[in-house]
Amino acid sequence: MITAALISGCGGMEENPLNVNSAPQPVQSAAVAGEPDTGVLAGALGEDPLQLGANGAKLCSVQPALGYQEYTVLIHNETLESFTVDDVSLGSPSGVTLNAAEVTPANRGGHGTHGMDDGTVMGGDEHTGAHGAGEMADMEDMPENVFFTEPVPAVGYEISTLEYLNVVVSVSLDEGVDRGTSEFIEIDYSTADGSFTGQHPLAITMDRDSCA
């Protein structure tokens, strides 16, 4: 299961705001006696066992004064395998650069916060808040299941079986560019016996002045 969210910014638009958390059927790996066979494992899990190609969106934001924008992708590992994140990149970027990719744990609704310093809140209503712009909420208004945690680098992170997590990408406009785009977020991940690549269809547009 995968959804995406815009953490901060001055504006945004989205497609498919409903049904963003429609759950794909769980994918289970086949039990193999003895030494695991790479071909059998890859075939059992499919080409993208984390279902990264589901629940896309289009988001537009004005680049904040701090110089970058953060976007969140909520992932649910519904398999009985653990995966290691090998790489996170922007798909077909034009005028934008990926500065960093980090991970924080999440629950089913995507609640959690990315970092302690700025207090930015991620998450929202399970069905309608997964895509869109968000602002910092008052502490007393936060859902009870919101928690605080320090992010860790995405590359090298091990996604445990049945785990929910937020992959947070920091994106900025290139120097001398007024508007930039990216067509998707690509995540490479692997087990000891197979490698996978998923492209989450989160189309990003960033502008220095307006999304109009």
C-alpha cells in the first residue's frame, strides 16, 4: 500500500483524493526448502512487491523560503519478506533536484512526524488526507496516534514485514529556474536474493511564485 503527501508549502493540487488507501491484495513469498532460489523468490514476490505503482497523485507547490519542499510517500510492506532500500530518486526530473531521502515509521493512517526540529506534522485523514498540502497543527489538535521520531537515511533502511513507513524526499528548484517538475519517485529495494524497482506516480511541480 502506498500513498503520498506534501508536507509543507503554499499550495497544492491533487488527483484521486479518494480511494488513496485502497488496499492491494497481500503478496506472500513462497516457502522454499533449503537454499533460497533467486528466481523462485523474485517470481513469487512479483516485480514490485511493495506495490509502489499504486495510488498516484499530482502535487504543485511554491518553493518555501527555506529553499526546499518535502514530499511524503507512505509505504506498507504487506509481504512476509523484509526489504532493504537501495536508492531513492526522482523520475525524469526537469529543473528540480533531490536533496535527501529519509524514513520515519508510520501507522496505518500515515500519522507521525518527520523530525523534531521543525515539528512538521505528516499524515491526516486515512482516506482524504494522504495527498495534499499540510500545515503545522496545534499540539492539542493532533490525533492521539501521532508520534514524534527522528528521521534516518532511506538508503540502507530495512523495511520489516508488515511495516508502515514514510519515505520523505526533500526537493528544491535548480538555480536560475522558475518552475520544475518530476514525473515520479523511483525506489530501488532488495532482499538477499533479489532486487526490485518501483515507480510511485507522484508527479511534482514546483514554482518560485505560484501554482496558477
